[in-house]
Amino acid sequence: MFYNMFFKILVASILLLAIFGLIGYFARDDSDYFRERIINEINSKCQIGETCEINMDTFIDSEWNKMVIYFSDVSDASISEALGVEYKSSGVFKNGIIFANDTEIVFEDYAVYNPDNPEKFDYFVENSGDFKNYSVFTRSNAVLIGKKQQMQGYIRYVLCTPTSMIQE
């Protein structure tokens, strides 16, 4: 009798843990998870003040074939044209990254642009003279540069285009 009750409690406890684990997994913030994975990759490849290549092919679980990394004042129309799908932003100046397949945007992450108080994680695109403020990549060439910077009191991580030069 005691073992039967113990077994039922054990099974019920395991089921509850599994359910809460699944709820936690599906309730996670995708942007936080994405950034965490990028930061871990930068930490494994870069020391403070160094840059390293980050192959973006493996960071998004959804199927995608185009990626845009953009810097602050790029227009929705420019991003839509670059991706081949309609894009509508929140209207806030931000730096970010967007992944899309042939028909829709499958993931977006951004950092609100504030040069006086930079976020711990940010995106950067070097303006190469064409004034586009964005770069387009396919899945086969989606290699960006990760950088780890020592700021006052914290470490800042930046994901940028390969031609970007980040000032210390």
C-alpha cells in the first residue's frame, strides 16, 4: 500500500515537472534566447577587444533564405524590397536583424538605438557610401562579425557586417 502511494506521487511529480519544463521552454522570449546563443558563440571565439566570425546559418530554428542586418534609419520599404516580403516596423529608431523565407518574416530582433546609453547587445552596419544602412545576406553567405567590448562596468556584444569597423 505504501509503495503504491509512493509510486503514484512519484509519477505525478515527474509529470508536473515535465509539464512545467515544456511551458518554460515554449514561453521563453525568442529574442533573449537568440541573443544568449550569439553571446555564447562570441564568448567562445573572442576575447575582449577582438572580433570573430559568426556563421548565422545555425541560430534560427525556422527555415529562412534571406537575412537583413540594419542600422537605425532604414525604411520599411527598403527592408521589404531587400527581403522580398512586406515589412512594417514599430517606428522606433533601432538596429536589428531580420530573417525571412520566400513568403514571410520568420524572426526579428532589434536593439533600440540610443548612442548615449548603448545596450549590452547591439547590431551595427557600416555605411559603405551607398547610404542604405543595411546589408542583405543569403543563408549560404550569412557570416557576420561578433565583437566583445569592455564598457564602463559591463561587457558589450556587437553583431555587425563584415566590413563594419566598430570604434572602441
